[in-house]
Amino acid sequence: MRSTWLCVSLLLLALTSAACADTRPPPPPPPPAAWDCFYDGSVLPTDPSLGANRWGSGDDVSLSSTDGNLLHLVNGQGNDLRFAKQFGMAAHTPFTFETRVSVVTGGAAFVIIVPGAGVSIGLQPGGVDVGTAPGVPRLYITDLTMFRTIRVAIDPQGQSYVWLGGQLLDHGVSSWDFPNCALAFQNYSYVASDSYWDYIGYSAAFLPVPEPSSLLALAGGIAGLGGLALRRKRR
């Protein structure tokens, strides 16, 4: 009986911790099959071996490196460093972008670019700056020196969502009225920056992150099943 309740308690703890910030070392990235385009940091984003997953860059990428798992971006002040990729979609088409990143110094960006509109995610060691067009950027204080997972998604109604570590961080309206967009990730050019990128995924579908309340409801259901099993055992 004690062992059964211990298993249920551990499962509840695991589920509730999923709703908290990602303060541990990054787990293995999600399988590429979950994304229409996936970059895993094993080679430079511009490497021809990536094929359809290859990214473009018009900048000097000589300071960029990878250890086979993480992409390391380093640039000095005045030295722009950007990787970008075009994704052609019809107006109001839902989509999702996700990355796991750590910003050590300076600043970086995770940007959806469309002509005159878009969603920008400014990354600093101490916070996340979310901007939608039109709109005033909103700053959220958090520790980004540790690896954090950031997901940006647009639903079929043009609503934008930003999740940080599995928690909904920002919800707004995106002026998504254009047939093409590009995703860019970069280090800011106006300050010396140092950042690490674990992976970047793109999906042509709206993929929301489950709310913590849903996880707790699931945990409650599992606890109920555990109690039912114990009652049956007693009989």
C-alpha cells in the first residue's frame, strides 16, 4: 500500500513540476518528426548537409561554433550575427516556432519577420521582451542565463501566444496579414553578446502548450485511479 501511494506522490510531483520554470539542464530535444523544419545545433545553421532545414546568413559567421549539440553565437559590438529562414504561408495561417536558448551576456533575439508586422522576442540575461505589431513591447523579468524553452504560436484567428518554460507568458494580437514570413535568431549588433541555442523548430500548425491547470487535473485523475485501485485491493 505504501509503495502504491509513494508512486502516486512521485507522479504528482513530476506533473506539477512540469508547470514550473525550466531551471535544469536541457533534456534531449523533441523528435524532428514533431516539426516541419528542425535545427538541432549539431552543425552550423548554414551547413549544406541540412538540406531543406538549412538557414541563410549574410553575416560573418566565423565566430559561430557548435560542439555537435549546441550552437554558440558570439559577436562583438557592431558585429551583427543573424540566421534567417523564409516560410511562405497564406494570410492568417497558424504556425508555431520554438527554441531552447541561454543568453550569457548582452542580448539576442527570436523574431518572426513579415513586411510591416510580426512578433519579436528580445532575449537578455535578465528578461524576455515581447513585441507584437502594432503594440508596445512588454518586458518580463526572468533568468535566461539558464536554458529556457520559448514557444511562439499564432492561432487561426491571428492571436499570438508566447510560452516560457511551459507557462503562458504573453497573449496578444498579431497583425498577420501577409503571405510570407521569415524567422530569424541572432545576437544583437549594438552590444557584445554571447548565447547558446539548443534547437529551433517550426510547425505549420498552431501547437499550444497545455496549461498547468490541465496538468493538475490530469494529476488529480491519476490520484483518483490510484485510490480506486487501493479500495479494490482492500475488498
